[in-house]
Amino acid sequence: MPVNTITYWMGIVFAFLFSISSHAFELDSSKFRINGFGSLGLTKADNELIASRNNVNQKGIFDEWSSRLDSNLGLQLNYDPTDKLHFALQLVAEERSNNSLNRSVHWAYLGYDVTPSLELRLGRTGPNAFLLSDYRKVGYAQLWTHAPLEFYGQFSSDYGDGISLIHKTPLAGGVLRTQTWFNQSKLIYNSNGEEIPLELKPTYGITATWENDAWTYNASFVNVRFLDKKEDYKAFQQLLTASLPIWPQINPLIDEVTLDNTQAHYYGFGVAYNKNDWTIQTELSLTETESSIINRTRSAYVLIGHRFGTLTPYMVAAIAKNDDVDVPAYNVNPFLPDATNAAALALQQGTQQFADSFHKDQKTLSLGIRWDIEPKVALKAQWERTWVDPHGGTLLMQPEPLDNTETIDRFTLKVDFLY
Amino acid sequence: MKMLSTLLFIVMISVADSVDAELVVIGNNDLEIRGLTKKQIIDIYMGRYSVLPNGLKVIPLDQDIDSSARKHFYAKLVDKSISEINAYWARLLFSGRATPPRVVKTEKAVIEIVTKNASVIGYIDSSMVTDKVKVITRVE
């Protein structure tokens, strides 16, 4: 049975159990909870050549005001029919490519406490590898208006369908939480308006988080196998293969113009300090793939904030970079017709542009302030400047290849709330 | 003189208001523990770890979001404001790591629930303690 189908049935089972549990509207409030979160954000970017966005799933904004990037609404239902059984359902409405009800379901799982320290979850769960984990959609839980694109924007998968095991134990004056999982999910990469669907099948990983009153440490490893069902790249591969007699240097890259059946490994490490009105947080990650075109990506950020009563000013510095890919040159052959040489040169340039379209080389500096107006409402304002080096704007949207360094100034005004 | 008395009264009222009432963590009389350390109370109320060395999983109760008891409890326990606590719990709740303690509206209700459930603990003003429950620790 496909895992998507299992997730679908988990939702049905959840709804069914809820409806038959004595009387749905007379449930013991200690067993059933409804919680929600939301954000209303207004964003202004200022560049007409390159579009700003929060993750690669979004369609970015150019020189315009928009409420699309930073607004969402989430609803979460938790139901614990017994001390050991837990059902959870989380729905998030937001702007995303190829939007659907299925993609709005971020959680639909059944949890079972095997022991008081060990929980087994089956169904759809959120991503677990990061310090922010999957609460990155919950604006109120964060200091900034949005997580840095350089770090969090490249991982746009909101959930996985499968199984996970969570273990907690006291350790060295704190608590160590370990989560291992095996699942599959889908990712849609919006490349200049074109939606590129990728399957992540399977995904497995482990993340360990240790925390005490002041410190949180997080270390993760994730392995993903990408499946690209689109056939577009095959024609490209055939073209490159056909050019081999006159351009043999391209041979090593032919199999790497697609992510299909490619493995990727993610290594992440994060530290956070949260005490005495200070919030200091940093994460580092390295993503490696088997493809030399979509090669090693290093990303990092640092967040520093200090609370003064209800006001918390903060700054964030973030960077993402991978290696340049130099497509082998085509050497003009004087014994070939001019038209053949011209076609081969055009193919070389096209291949270079294709490789450049996966290049990341950008950094952002952000300054902002959070004002806790009410116990469950926060108003935030954030200004940020992003520097994008030539061809380095894969995480953003660039309809035309950019040969020069570009900057984007972006301002966000946002209200985050819980309900 | 009358003005001085009035001023003194106002100062005393202000001081009395600023001196937090003593809060105690209570449990069921059948709870087989002699006491919990402050660190254990923090781990339980901050959703980190609620299993005691004897294997019992403890269920904490919270007070109303607007209550002064709740404000003082978290200020003394972890030196955080209610907004910070809400943001902290939003992180845990919406990442599936833990669900926040169940909220009970009154201290009498806290005592009533603790009386009926051997694994439940709560916090109340020390003046409200009865022989139906036992004091596990004082929140200082």
C-alpha cells in the first residue's frame, strides 16, 4: 500500500475516532486539543531582475509589495484516546506551488508510547533535521519574520510519509532527544515559474538534540534519494551524447544533468543559547549530492537578539554557497563545417547556463525588531539586504542569467499570533 | 501625619503586591516520591522529560494564562515571561515534541484533579494546601 494512501487513511481514522469517541463535542478536554497559529505579513522587495522569496517552493516577488510570502494559517488537532496513543493532525494554508489539500496536511500520524521514554510514530510527520525543526511555519515561535532563505529556503519539503522513532533520556544535566525516521516525500522546486516536481524516496535520517535551561545543541544526518519523473532531461542527455564525437570532454557530465536516482546527504549542526534575555543561535550545514552539477552546498546563519521588556531587537547574517561548475570548453574544429562548430558552441554555452542555474552564492544581513504586544501576539519589522554573486541566485528567482552581483533590499512587516 | 500614614499604607500595599505569594508544587498523597528537584520540575513543566526515576510518567497542570500564579511560577522557575513561555511552547507544540500542560482555571480545581489522579502534579499558593494533597517542593 503506498505511504500516501496510509497517510490518507490516517486522516480518516483520526476523524472517525474523533467522531465516535463518546460524543464528539463532549470529549474530555485533557484528551483533545485544538491549537492554531497564523501570520499576516506584508513584504516589499526592490529588484526587477531577481525575485525574493522564503523558500524554493514559492513564486518570488520582484519590485513590489506582497502578502504572499509571509502569511499563513495553521490548525493543529491533538487527540490522546489513551495514555499511550496519540493522534495528531496539522493543516497549514499558505502560498505554495501546486497547492492542494494534500500538500496542506503537514501532519497526520498515530503515535504510540512503547515505553515512557520511547514513542513510535506512523503516518505523516514534519521534517526533523533542523534546530527550528518543523515549527519554522510558526512565526510566533521565532524571533525573525522568516527563517533565512540561505539555510532553510533550500529545504522546501514540509512533510514525509513513513515511520519515526523518538527516544528521550536525561543526560549530563539536560535531556537528550533522538529521532530516527524512514519516509518519503515530494518537493516542488519553482524555477522561474516552472514547477519541477521531485520525489524524495526514500528519506532516512537521525537527529539528536540535547538541551538544558540555556543551551540547545542539535546534530543531524539525512540521506535522500531523488526521483525526477520528468522526461525533459532525457532529450538534453541525447543531445549531449550525440555531440560526443566532436566534444568528448562532456562525457563525464552527461549522466549528471538530472537528479533522477541521485543520492544526497545532509549534515547539520546547530547551537542555541536562550537565557538572561539573550537569544543567540547558529546553524551550519553541508549538503552533498552525487551530481557534480548540483554539488556541495555549504550554508550557515547566526542570529543574535536581546530582549528589553516587550521589545527584542535582533540581527541575522546568513550565507549559502556551492562550487562553480565549469563545463568543458568546446574546441573549434577547422575541419568541420561552420554550422556544426556554431551548434556545438551553442550547446556548450547552453550546458554552462544549465549548470549555472543550480549555482548558489548569496549572503544576507537582516536587522529587525519583535514587539510582544499581547501574550499570544507579536508584531515584527525586518529589513534585509541580500547580495547575490553572478549566477549565484538559484535560491531566488532569476528569469535571465545574471553576470553581475545584484543586491535586493527587502522590508517585512508582520503580525504573528497563536489561537 | 494622616498623609504620612496614607503614604505608608500605599507603600506597604505596593511592597505586599511585589512580594510574590509562595507557590508550592503539589501531588497526590499516593504519589510515591518524597520530593522533586527544581531541575526535575523544570524538565516536567518545560516539556523536556516527565519520567521519574521510578518509571512514573508525571502529568503537569498549569494555571490560567492570565493568572498571577502562572506568571510568578514561570518567572521563579525559569526566569521567563509569559510571552517567552508561550513562544517556547509554540515551538514544542507545533513541532510535535510535546503538548503544553493542561490549563486548569482555579487552584481548587488543581487540588481536585490532583486528588483524583496519582500521576498528576500542579502548583498552587501555599496557603491553599490541604491534607488531600502533599507538597512535593516549594518554588523559590
